[in-house]
Amino acid sequence: MSEQRVVLVTGGGTGIGAATARLLRAAGHQVVISGRRPEPLRQVAEETGALAHPSDAADPEAVRELVETTVTAYGRLDGVVLNAGIGRGGAVGDTAVEDWEELMRTNLTGPFLLLRAALPHLLEARGAVVAVASVAALRNSAGNAAYATSKAALLHLCGSLAVDYGPQGLRANTVCPGWVRTEMADQRMARFAAEAGLAGGAEAAYEEANRLTPAGRPGDPEEVAGAIDWLLSPAASYVNGAVLTVDGGVTTVGVGGAAFGHRIEPRTAR
């Protein structure tokens, strides 16, 4: 890659995507941000100088136009950050077929379509891909069947890129964040607080959800953005097919031993 990179970030209007755009732009890189909602994209673009291009990541024609817009504007494409995603809760028996299909279309088919469209340009640039998955791709939790499945599949989609196109110079890695303060996580925490009767609202829910996290707190989007920036950069030139947890250490905690350091009580009878 050249010193100045051209990077396309999906889900770039809020949370981890917006933080990544800010970090890359501050370092002098050209950034195109995409997402379904124009207004958040416009705000980030005005703040950072990134190029906003609203689009539906699961629409093949929209994805093709997104890549063409990027290459037309900047002449190349060095990196792609696969960050767009949605969440739907529920166990297998509780998940509607429509919710399953919408989630897979956004979280998995969308990245597949974008990679197909961007691949010739990424290979020409000997570029890099970073997928934003989740610790849910590595560890199961209750009522999370569709989301966890989509993120585990995204992880392997990225690994397939490394295997198939690594010999041509493409690098593809995945970050797996834990709880990070984003718009989507805030909404989930507000629901959790209501369901659990936590008087402190979302803040109390974040505290509760991170009791077993060694860091003792949720992450900030900027902390994940820093990992993404490094994986895109030449400093990670020999890192390919890696899965980097950015989770405050929560995936290192063994369930069987957690009760020795914490009092664990079930919320509901099962």
C-alpha cells in the first residue's frame, strides 16, 4: 500500500465505523463511508472530510456503485472495513424466519457482495480487509442464535479471503469486540435494564454486563478503531487470517471458575 491509503468503511455513520473513519482521516487517509441512513453519514463526513455514500450493503447494484464511486473519486481502493451489521435476539425456536433472513442478508451476504465487487481493486493494490465480527462469533450466549451465527460465518468468510488471495498479496483479518458503547449496544442495554429491573438504566446494564470482564468496563469505539487501523496498515504486513479479540479480556474468563471470584445467580429459572 502507498503511505496514503483509500479505505471504504461500511456502517460508517455511527459507533465503530465512525470512529474508524475519524482515525483514518486524522492520519491523512482518504475514506469513503457507507450506510443506510444518510444523516449520520453526512454528519461524520462534515466532521472528518470523508466521502459519504449512502447505500444498502445487501443490494448488489448499490454495492457495485459504492465501489465505483470510491475508485472514481480516488483512483484506487486499498482497504475495506466490513462494519455494517444489525442485531436480532432470540433462540432458534423464537427467531422468525424474516428476522433470520434480514440479519443474514445484512451481516453476511452484504459483506460477500462488497468483497466480490472490491476484490479486483484490492488485489491490484495488494490491500487489506478487516471484518468487524463480535465475541459472539467465538462464544455462545443465551438468546443470540442468529446474530452469533452470522458473525461466526463472517469470521470464516474473512479467513477464506486470506487463504484464497493471500498468495496475491491480499490480507484479511477479523476483530471481535466485546461490549462497546455504540448506538446498537446502547439500545440493547436499555432493553436489558428494563427486563432486569435495573434502576440505573443503560449505565447500570453496562456495569452488570461487564462484571466478569477483566477490564471491568465496556470498550469505546475508538479502542476498536485503533485495532482496525493497525490491521489495515503496513505494520501488520505479516498478519493474515487472524482473529483479534478487543474485549477487555472477557473471552479469557473460564465459566467453570467464574463463581470462585463472583457470586453468580440465574436471572430466570430454566
